[in-house]
Amino acid sequence: MKNLLFLLFPICLFSQDNCFDDGQKHYRSGNFLFIKDTEELILFNNPKHIKFQENKSNISYQKDEILEYTGYDTIPNFWEKRKAEYEKKYAEFNTYFSDQFKYIQLQKEKNISYAIAENRFGYWLLEIKNKTPKAYYIGFNKNTYINKNQKEIFIKDNKLSIDGSFIAIAESWGRPGHPEIEAVKDFLTFQIDLNDIKKDSDDDGYNDFFENLIFLNPNSKDTDGDKISDFEDLNPRYKSENTKFTKLFEEIIEKDGYQNIQENHYTFETYESDCEYFQKVNPGKRRVLIFPEEKARKLNSDYKPGLFSTYYGRIKKDPDGKTFYIPYHESSSGGKIIAVYENGTWSLSTERGYVI
């Protein structure tokens, strides 16, 4: 098995001192290292609060993947029936959490319902107790695969038990978002103390594991000091400002096409930008997390592939004084935003520079 995969190509990771282009290149070329981790390194990086043991009665990673599609070619209206069953099974959770999560397994007790779920950040334990919903980020790392076929009882004796495997991941150049995956340690049951998962030091609604994940302060309800709690803040990492160029980036965010509402506390659009104007936007009705390059590099080493929406570079001013250009990079394309400022308003257009 090859442990290291090296790829060399130009990427739009923007190193900048401020928001504006200084006449030099506003992107840089560099080495992007994809590492297919060894079993030893994966075990070393497993979070300390997550214990695991081998259980040969579990199903393997490969079989779990196969079972997900068993019957689609023999059962009439397979996907329609599966969707109807899924919606019925998780109706209670959809009522409280909308479409913020993909549900994996359900456990119901007298006055509590639990669900194992996932979203773009990873895996969660959801709880509805006395009609009060809470979500707890579990804190697995990217090399943990959770089986879609889980035991019906996964909460017992104040412990969460989840079946899965450790996997090695390597991105494939030319097929972004389609990594090569291989199980390196199979038939595992992961066990986590519920007290660890539920710890919320500042009592703001986000557990400590999630706040540490997205670089919020787990010991302060208001990380950016804007007098809005992190749980309610639409831009919790930065205090918003109202300027000409924050308005520009607010317009860019609005044109992304993705909508989420204020009540969806676990749904964020994620961006990378060193520009303080972008970081200090007031995003209206959508939740955003904006990371400078320094933080984004750390995120890329710990998160699932595809966490970020778009990377934005420096603003370059046209000689006409009213036109501005902002380079951007997405998972499979890039180019520049063309922004024209006239009579106190921005008008935007996009020019694609390349497509993979």
C-alpha cells in the first residue's frame, strides 16, 4: 500500500497582509500534499476521549457500503420506498432539526429520543428530551468511518457505542471530492462517555468539542464580543461592521445561492479569506464561518474533504476607480468576481478562469 501521494499543482491559497492587491500575484503556486495515512498514524491521532475495541460480530466497512445499495436493482421503487421509511422513522427529529443532518440510527426511551447523525462537520449525537432538542458533536477524526447499519441500542450506562472502522483516505487528482478509501482496521466499536460529549463549559448551546473544532471559545458564550451569543450569532467568529467593502462581500455571499435560516444552528457556509472586510460581514439570514489561511490549513488536516465552500483572494482595483476584481477558488473551478460600485451600490458578475 502506498502511504504517500504527492501532487504538484497551482492552488489559490491567498497569503496577504490586507484586503487589497499590492501589484503582485494575488495567488501563489505550491505543493499540495495528500497523505494516505498509515494504521499507526491513524491510531495515534484518534482523539483521546474515544475508546475502541474489536468486535468480530460487526460488519466490515466494505460490507456496510454494499448493504446500503442492496435491493435497488430488484425491489420496485426502491429509492422511493426507502425515502418514505426514512422520513417516517425520523419525523420527530426533522421537526426539530429540519434538514441539517443525515440520520443514521434511532433509539427511543420513555421521554428521550436519540439519533446518531452526520453533517458536513462530522458525526453527532442528537437528543430530544421533554421536547427540547440538543445536538452534540462527537469529535471523531477524518479517518473514522461510522457504519450506516448500527445496533438499535447505542446509548447504555451513560455511554455511546458506535460501530465502524478506521480508514485511510487519499484524494484523487482529477476527481476532486472522490477520495480513495481503504479500511485499515475493521470490525470496531467506538465508545464515548456521554459526559465528555455533553460538556458545554460556557452553556451557550454548542458543546466544547464543536467549539474547539470551529475555533470558537468554549469558555465564552460570545467569542467575538459583539453581545450576541455564539449559538445565535450568524457570524460567530468575527464582530460585524458596516463598510463599503463588507457590503461587497455580503453581496457575494447572497449570490452563492445557498440559503439557511437563523434557526438552523448547525448549518454554516464555510469560507477561507484573510481579508478583514470579508471576515466582518453581517450575513443576513445565513450562518457563516470564515477562516484565515492559518486556521484553514489546520482545518484541512482534521476535517473531511470538501468542508470549505470558496477561497477568496485580494481585491484588485481597476484604473477606472469603480471596478474591483476578487479571485476565487472552489473545489473544481475558479476565476474572479467583477464588482462595480456606482451610486452607493454594488453590481456583480463572475468570470470563470478555469474548470476541472
